[in-house]
Amino acid sequence: MAEAQQVTDEQQQASPRGGVDRFFKITERGSTFGTEVRGGLVTFVTMAYIVILNPIILTSGVDVEGNTLSFPAVSAVTALTAGVMTILFGLVSRLPFGFAAGLGINAFLAFSVVGQVTWPEAMALVVINGVLIVILAATGLRRMIFDAVPVELKLAITVGIGLFIAFIGFVNSGFVTSTGSSSPPVGLGIGGSVVTIPTLIFVVTLVLTGVLVAAKVKGGLLIGLVAGTVIAVVVEAVWHLGAATDNPGGWGLTVPTLDGAPFGIPDLSLVGAISFDLGRVGAVTIVMLVFTLLFTNFFDAMGTMTGLSREAGLADAQGDFPRLKSALVVEGVGAIAGGLTSSSSNTVFIESGAGIGEGARTGFANVVTGLMFLLAMFFTPLTQIVPTEVAAAALVIVGALMMAQIKHIDLTDFRVLLPVFLTVAVMPMTYSIANGIGAGFVAWVLVHAFSGHAKRIHWLLWVVAAGFVLFFARGPIEAALGA
């Protein structure tokens, strides 16, 4: 009987399910397969907008020869790269952080870089940026910089990202809009009130999801997203609001309706469309362009991974998390992959916090998210059915959850308070994680150095702070060097 029981135990341990559980440490991290699947689906739903938004941004850029990128092709490679990199990151790092084209870098490429080079040359610069990140990560220098960051700033990064996520949600939903004037620069809805049906559905979804999360309902975020989408589809079927570009009261990036066949063969013609023939621009320009890409990529990813790991409960007191070095290396590979596919540098997405909020704790959730992205290449209309206004509600909920980390920061010392405040405030106000981190780093170094606490400053922080000073002043520097 004992032998039979022993055989049964060995069979269970050798089973595929048991092997997957041990590989991803699902049970060890207090999760389940069902939770990981739900978390992966929620992450995909909140990230799916990138399949639409990335081509909107990239196809807006006209390169130095007057060429633009194809919208369907960019959409296809965006989904392809996001799917492959998300799965790869999940398998290597075992962490539930989704990957996709970084919004800061794609805008920089579309509106700054391609004014000086062609699209294939711009993507070659992205590849160079990725190679440098991999080298920094593989040699341990990126980890050294990561470890040199004070724990207070790491926590501030988490809080800042939470506020940033919430702000993205408010803006994407139309709940917060630009007033078009210098004071106030932003306001509530239109004319100080919520006047569009899509924004109203955002509010309904936000309240519904908030109640579900507060009641600790399993799958609360996913239930809220699905319910909000169903409501949106019904509303669109009845009132035919259409897109905001055609109707001021219409939907943002995606209209919750299906037009035509849901299936299509993806256009992958942009894969490999890069050129390292950069002779048209000088070495100084190339260095400055790569420098900007590197700093944006480097610190956006570091801040995002720090925040997400803390939200998942996987970070220690210093902000370190499991398999950190491999995670940093794969993040650099994401930049290389994004350049090779012309989808722009791929990096960790802060929207992964939605899946973490749903309970995802392992890379198995990434496998689910990645497979959904790969399917999205073929079912783009289905990807588009979730309106931005509904996805935005989940971002606000997650932002609120991440803001809770501020309770771990001792703000009684003004040397800590000011850098923390600048980190948290600058991120949403400049729409950049890198800007917030840079402001915090520079403030930390200057305030401590000139108040008699220079010994608390790691020498690498001096180097990084100096780099951020150059990063913030890159415009005048480029102009001076160009002159």
C-alpha cells in the first residue's frame, strides 16, 4: 500500500502540470493556475490598446525621405513582438510583466528621430540601443546602478507609476481633458463636466470594478472589464456613436463593434526592415539619439519593474526581485526585437499591474498574455472591441492600489520628502516615467550633498544624476554641438 502511494506521488510530481507549477513557482508564490490565467487575460485586455495606438503614433511620423509606415503592418508586428517578448520574459524571468512597444520611445522615434533619418535607419538605432542595454545588464553594471538607488526612491517610483497609470486612465477615458489654455491646462471632461456617453461608461465601469475589488471578488477586475465592454457594445449598437474623430461624443481609440470578418492574415513585411547605413547624419547626432533612447529605455523599464514587483509582493526591502539580472537582460532583448520588427523598442508595460492586481504572480500569466497577443495578429477586430474608456477604468483601479506603497516611506526628513515628491509628481505631469526618476535622482544628490549628508550618496548615483542632467539639457546641447 505504501509502495502504491509512493508511485502515485512520483507520478504526480512527474506530471506536466506539476512540472509547470514547479517551473513557474505558482504554488510557492501563493497563486493558482486559474488565478494566473485570469491575471494574464486581464493584462492582455489592458495592454491590447497598444496594437492600435502604436501604429497610430508610428504612422504619424514622416521620415527624412517622406516615407511613412503601413498601419496594418505596424499593427501586426506590434502584436507579434509583444507576444514573443511577453512569453520569453515569462519563461526566463518567471515574472508576470507583459511586454509591448514603449509609448515614450515610439513617440520620440515618430516625432524626433525620423526627421533626421529614414524609418529603417531609425529602427537600427533602436537595435543599437538594445544591444547597449543587454551589455550593461550582462556585465552587472545595470544591476549595480539598480542597487545604488535608495529604497525611498524605489518606493517613490512605485507610487509615481501608480499616479501615472491613473492619469493615463483618466486621459484615455476623456474624464480629464486639455482645456487648450494656459490656466488651467487640464480640466474635468468638457467644460468642467462629463458630457459624453463613453466617458460615462468609464465612470460606470470604474465604480463597478471598484466595488468588486473592494468586496474581494475573485476576478473582480476581469469581471468589471467584461461587463464594461458588454455595456459599451450594447450602447454602440443602439446609439451608433462611432469614433471621436467623426463624432465629438464618440469613442476614443476603439469603437466597441465588429465590422467585417474577424479573421485576417497578418502583414509581417516590416520584419527585418532595418538599415545601419547612417552616413546621412553625423556621429554626434547618432550619439545623442542613442543616448536619449538608452536613458528613456533604461530607467522607464527599471522604474516599471520596481513598481510591479512591489505590487506583486515579490520585491524585498531593497526593491530587488527574483531573477533580476535575467529580467534586465531580456528587457534589453525587447529593444532589439522591437527594432528588428519595426515595432519600436519593446519594454515592460505598467499595465501589467492590472493582471497583478487580479492575482498574477508568475511568468505563467505572461504565457497567457503572450499567446493572446499572437492570436491578436489574426483577430485584430476582436482586439479592438474593448473600448479605451473601459480599459482605462482598470488602470485607475491599479493606480490606486500602487499608490498605497507610499505608507512605507518615512517623509519626516525633507531630504527624503523633496526627491520623493518630485519623483511622484513629475511622472504624470510630464507623461514620462524617466523624467520622474531623473528629477528624483538629481534632487536626492543635490539635497543630500549640500545639506551635509554627502556620505549617503552612492558614487553611482552621482554618475546617474549627471547623466540625467545631460538628458534634461539635451536640447541646448544638441543645438550647441550642431552649431
